[in-house]
Amino acid sequence: MGHGHGHGHGHGHGHGHSRWRPHSHDSADRVDHALESSRRGLRALGWSFAALFATAVAQLVLVLVTGSVALLGDTIHNFADALTAVPLGIAFVLGRRAATRRFTYGFGRAEDLAGVVVVLVVAASAVLVGYESVLRLFDPRPVGQPWVVAAAGVVGFVGNELVARYRIKVGREIGSAALVADGLHARTDGFTSLAVVVGAAGIAFGFPLADPIVGLGMTVAILFVLRDAAKEVFRRLLDAVDPASVELAEATARAVDGVLGTRDLRMRWIGHHLRAELAVTVASDLTVTQAHVLAHEVEHRLVHAIPRLAAVVVHTEPATGAELAHH
């Protein structure tokens, strides 16, 4: 019997017009989830960009009034965080395009490239804040109206926390790791804004070096964010998936009647959805039609069992004498 390579059945599993849809047997449920996900992602980016940009502008006005380097650092970081919405937005729009003869998997991976841009923006903001803070340590300048600085820090915290909650919520609902990571980034920025309040308090109590010292502390905090963001982005670029999903997929496939074993399971993210392929060992006396039906059942079970799994390719392979004896 042939190996049945290339089983990739219809019914919403990953072929024809239903390429990116999660499994559904009900034609009334055939909604383009990829388009809906990108719409929600773009909406989240739009609102969060507006909120962060407004926060950063308000802080910039207060920087000009007070001359605080800690507040300047927070403002720069908020501008940078707002601007990360631009590459993510472009990626969401690209992800809506249909697959082509050249890009046969579509353009979902554009989001991963946008993640690289986000990492570079965060790195640039760390360098700028660190540079300004070191300058102020060696060339101290007076900081006026520390309580205004403190108020600006509170504004930064509130703006970032609201944006963080919104981005994380939508990112988890649509399966966007980049949007969740950007939300966590915004949440961390909120806490660096609170550090500005600490610096302002130090100035108010007669310790002017508190301002650049807090600026350096913020640089360190940004570097920690950079490390986590880079780790998340490069894992996705290298096709990393949750090992628990791999184990669940193997167990689900092995539980199907007629499957004698599984091997060569591979999973990867394409945009907001997972794709998988695996080989299942079946009895060597099955007909091609029987093997096809069995592969279809494996695929059906996997799509329903694994969150965000949109398409599976199942290869059927005849069992050897040793495998048959084992069973």
C-alpha cells in the first residue's frame, strides 16, 4: 500500500477556500476568522496607539516645563511603544492577503518580522534613555516642579496600564503572540512611569541626582523587557511551539482506533494559527480508501483538540512486522 503522503482533507481543515479556517462541519459557521482576527488586531492597535501617543505628548509638554531626564526617558519610551503599533499594523494587513503561487503559506509570518522591528525599537529607546541619564550624571541640570514630574509619571502609568490590558485581552482572544507581548511591554512601561514618581520625590526632598539615577534604572528595566521580547520573537521565528501542544497532539492521534503509532510530528505558527503535519502507522492491509478515512479522522480529532490549530497534513504509513507484533 502507498504511504498516503499529502493527506490534507477539506471540511475546513486547510484546503481550497477554507485554508485558514478552524474546523467546522456547519456551513453557517464558515466565517473567515483570519480576517476577523486582523480586524480586531488593527482596532486594538489603533486605539492603543492613540492612547499612548496622547500620553506621550502630554508628558513631553511637562518635560519641556520641568527638564526631568527621568520623565524624558519615560516619554521617549512611550513614543517608542506607540510607534510599535505601526509595524504590527502593517503585518496584520499583510496577513489578510491570500496565499499566492510564490507565498504558498500566505503572509501570516509578516507578524514575526514586525516583532523584530519592535525589538529594535525597544533597544533604541534603551540606548537613548541610558545616554541621556549618563550625561545628566556628569552634567547635572536643575529639575523644576518635581510634583509636576510625579503627576506626569502617574499619567504615564495609567495610560500604559489601560493599553496593556486591552492589547493582552485582544491578543489572547485572536491568538496573536506579538500583540500579547506588546501588551506586556506596555505594562512594564507603566511601572517604569511609576519610577519617575520616585525620582521626583527624591528631587523634592533635596536629592537632585535621583532623576538621572532613576533614568539609569529605567534603562535597566527596558533591557529586561528587551530580553523577554527578543526571546519571544526569536522563538516564533524559529518555529517554537508549546511542548504541551505537541504531547497533546501525539496522544490525540494515538487514541484514534486503527492508529498503531505516530512519528515525525511537526507544528508551526503561521500568523495567528498553528499548522501541523505528522505520520501515523496503520495496518498494512488497509485499502487506500480506508487509510484516507483514518487519516481524516486523525485530522478531525487534532483540529478539535489543539487550540488555534487550523490545518493538519496526515501521512499514513504501513506498519512493519515488529510494530504489528507489539500491538
